Amino acid sequence: MSAILALARPEIVALKAYSHASWDPAFDRLHANELPWRAETDRTRAGLNRYPEPHPLELAARLAGLYGVQPAQLLPGRGSDESIDLVVRGFCRAGVDNVIICPPTFGMYSVAARIQGAEVREVPLVREHGFALDAGAVLAACDANTRVVFLCSPNNPTGNTLEPAAVEQVLVALANRSLVVVDEAYIEFSGAESLAASLHRFPNLVVLRTLSKAFGLAGARVGSMIADPEIVALLSKVIPPYSIPQLTIEAVFATLAPAQLAIQRERVSQVRAERERLRAALGSKSSVKKIWPSVANFLLTDFAAPEEALAAARAAKLLIRDMRSVSPQSLRISVGSPEQNDRLVRSLA
């Protein structure tokens, strides 16, 4: 057994995966108890009366090509949330193991850990240094039962990229000791290179990617866990069969067509331009006290009177995120269309 699999829950390593009905679209199906007729409203290519591919290999191959990895290194799931849950369930023993998170950060890391019964240890980002990662403090918080360290880069809700050298320091120090999960949900907006290119150097690295943000498929719920093939194979036993619906699979293939990818790149460029225009417009308002640097598609903004800003946005039929759990004055503003951004700025006048 490899050093990485030795970190996993023994019962998951020993688990025999569910034996699903064989899947071959070239055959008529009389083995899965499906209805032989489509619904009248069904306009899909494959038919919604049939189960989708149990573990969609063609989808995994297409996503692997998008991210520049091998299909064996990628496991599709229902958004990044399912990948987070799979990692925790596969590697954390309830009541024994712990995970490290670096607040302020994405809330699902701690939720998934607590559902599994794992201890959550918090090592805050250093606010005084622009929410920087304190690699030394992360490593000091780890012990023999630390199974997963969650890092988000660009970080949600602060919008900054974690220093690559600090992330690498954690990866090197925790080799053969813990998984380091780097969530890159917003990386397309930053222009940074994905850490997936470093998988060959770090067997304990897990990278999370999603089509929810830059690709406009939040409602389709498609994420990718990119990791060593042993980790992918292990967690493939845990993920339920048929987890990606046929409607979603076909939507992904259509969205990743070359012509659509060109449109997607243009929209990312538009968001980045609007982010800077919105930053400048907000910066001119006396009610705005600080706009934190961001390479994502949102701006963490400190207001003199955040409750009034929330109310003003609602009056303009706009929702912005209350982040006063991060700091008493912080709100998070997603970059919208030019019209939406202008309406928000006017509401704060």
C-alpha cells in the first residue's frame, strides 16, 4: 500500500464498490428496470428514461483535457462540494482525525468535516498581510491525526491568491502525512497557473476545479477533483453511481465546444475589466472604507455602515453577501453585468 493510501480510512481502502448494472449504449436495455419510453418533454440526446453512465468516463476525459491532466487523475462530481465531502469521508476517522482550515475561507470545509465527526482546527489567514497564509502556523497545528489541510486560492471570501511558496512549504512538510486540498474555484479570473501541473511532485496534493464560476454552469453542478490516480480510484468507490445527471453531461459537452470556450474566455475578460471598474467606482464612495485586493470575481469591501449598504442594495433589487463574520464591516460583492454594477454604485450614493 502506498503512503497516501495508508492515510485513508482502512474500511474505505477495503470497501468493495457498488456493483451497478452494466452500461453500453449500443445495446437495448432490459437489465436496469427502466421505462422503455421517453417522457414527452424529454429532448436530450440519450434519453432521461435511461440511467446515465454510472461513472462518466467520457466526461472525465473531456474535463481532464480542459485542465491538462490525465483522465485517471480526475474524478467528476456535483460541484466542488461533493469533492470536499468525498475527501473528508475517505480520509477522516470520526472522533479521531482532524482537518485544518484557514479562515476566513469557504464554509463547506468545516461543515463536511463536522458532519464526518472530524475535529476542525483553525489557523487564520494573516489579515495584516492581506490575508496571507501562515505556513509555519499551519504546520504547527498539524499532528499525527491531521488528515487534510484545506487551502483556497484565490480565497473565498477575501479574493487574494495564497503565496505559492507558502503553499509549497505546506505540501513538502506534509508529504506522506496529510492531504493538502487546494480549491481553485476562482482561478480562471486570476490568470494564475493551476497547481495541477505539480501533481507529479506532490502525491499528497488534491486540486479542486469547478465549472460553476467562470463557465457559467453553477446550476449544472459540475466539479472536478484532480489528484494522484490512487486517490481518484479510492474515492471513486465512495461516490454514488449515476451522480452526474444526463442533462448535466450534455450541457457540459455543449459548453466545452471550441466556439463556446472562446465566448467563455471573453466573458472572463469582461468580468476582470468590470471588477476593476467596480473597484474604482466603489472607491469613490465615502461609505466605503476599504476594498481588499482581489483576483477573483468578487470584492470584499469594508463599509462604514454595512447594514445601510445591505439595505440600499436590497432597495435596488440587488443581493450582496453579509460577511460581518469575517470582520464587523465587511460585505462581499460579486461582479455583475455593467448594468447591475452601475445600479449597485448608484444605490450607495
